[in-house]
Amino acid sequence: MTDVLDEVLAQIAAAPHSASALTFYALASTLQFEQAGCLFKLAKLRDLSPEQRQVAYRMIELMAEGGNAGAAWIAAKQRMDELIRAG
């Protein structure tokens, strides 16, 4: 997995129902749908601390580099799904 995906998973695992965890989850969910334009409500970034926003920006950069597909992305997204559901 990539460092940024590991960081996101750690953030979600720490507090799965927190505003920040749900924001990271929403961002990851939208980044995997390029045909829909990866639509994400940018105002939700306000739910993140400055440090967390840096992680979110790195997630966006990962998508720009094509990292929002493949085995690492799929595994991380599946783990995010599990963490959010188990809450």
C-alpha cells in the first residue's frame, strides 16, 4: 500500500464515525469514479484539521498520478469499507 493510503486507513481506524473519517471515506469513494468526474464537495475539507487536509491533498495527487486503481487502492478501499461499516 502507499503511505497516503496507510495514513488514511489509520485516520479512519482511530475514529470510524468521526467527521474526518467520513470525509476521508467520501473522498476515497469519489476518487474511484473518474467517469463521474470525481465529484467531491470541497467544503467538507473544513471538517479536517490542517494536517489532515494535507493527507487529503496527497490522496488527490495519488489520483492524478493514476493511483486510484490497482491492487493497493482496491485493498485500501475495501479496508475503509470494513472500518466504516464496523464503526
